[in-house]
Amino acid sequence: MSIAVDVVTALKGLLRARGITYRELASRLALSEAAVKRMFSLRALSLARLEQVCDVLGVGIAELADEASRDRGVLVQLDVAQEKALVDDPRLLLALFLCINRWRADDVIAQFAFTRAQWSALLARLDRLGIIELQPGDRVRTRTARNFRWRADGPMERHFRHHLLSDYFADPFDGEQDALLLLSGSLSIEGAAQMRQHLNAVAREFDALLARDAGLPASERMGISLVIAQKPWVLRAFEPWRRVASSS
């Protein structure tokens, strides 16, 4: 696959994640919609035009290149052994989080209790597990897709349910960047399906924001975690008053 195809594919993905249509992009670039469609279909973007599109998307050329490289042989899901290794060693899980979020080694050493040798050793373990590609100078290329998902009922999901969920909800959600919405109601099957699509759109937007901000210094970013969930569910406290359906 050529570089041009990779770049255009990455641009299309970022446009979809941000909900920007060709028409809107054309307006921001002072072009016709037909010209934008032709530009993407022919992959005819000059460097100046590419920079303009990146400005609209809020990403730099370096971040776009990284997004383009992720489309080649990326892991959309870890295997059970990889997840278990991360669960068994929180330092390794932290190292993966920092790699995915493009922390530089100097920032890691400054903000976490790792020596340079310990950090290098953690990167080497992630490389042996096949989760990252370790390059000279402790530079890292992650092999996971930015929006990779943990295995359903896999080691990490079980660890989260049994050990981390209470930690996540331990403190009140009363900070400036906090949000907690407890919503419940009755929906049709169609309504529930539409709601799930909206939740998936939120997840894509989160991924796009991660890509946009990845180039910022670590000091200008904060760790943000979302728990997005939906399931048919009624409080167990309601069960004593539920009538048992007749089998006849």
C-alpha cells in the first residue's frame, strides 16, 4: 500500500471521527465539494493543502503520519496471554498506557519512579510480547490500533470489574473535568440499537481527540478515562416487587 493511500485513509478516518463532511471541509478550505471529493479520490494533495486539512482536523503532520502507519498490520485486540501479562504487572500496563499516549522517555523518568534502565526493560518486555516495536534510542512504535478494545470477559475486563471498578467510582465526580450521568429508562429494541450507535460515536470522538492531543507535551495533558456501558438491566432492589411471568 502506497504512502498516499495510507495518508488519505488516515485523513478519511479522522474526518469521520470528528463528524466533518466533505461539504464542511470544502467550506473551510474555500473549495467546492466536488473539488474536495476529487482531491481525495485521486489522492492529489499538495503539502500545502495537506497542512490545511490537518489544521481543520487539529492534528500535526507527525500525528497524521503516525495515524497512517497504524493502519498497517495493527492489533485491534490483544490475545489472552498479552492481556494477562499486563494484568499481572501494573508497571507493564502503565508502560503501555504511556507508550500509546506518546510519552517521551525524559517525561516518564521525570514523572514516574523508573530509572532509565527500568524503563528500557519495560519497553523490551512489551516488545517481546508483540505489543510494541522497540526502536533504537528507546523510541517506540505501538502495534495496537489507537482504539483497540479489551477482550470481552478477558483478563483485563475481569480485572477491571473485580478490582478497578470500585477504585474508579471511589471518589465523587465533582471536579471541573468530571462527569457522571446515571440514566435509566425503557427503550424499544430499535431505540437501544440507536443508543449503542451513539455510544460508539462517543468512543470514536474520544479516539480522535487522543490523536489530536498526542503531540502536546506531557505537562499539558491529563489522564482521562471513560466508562461507556449499556445493557438491559433493572436494579436488584426492585426484584421483590416484580411479578413472575406465567408460563401458561
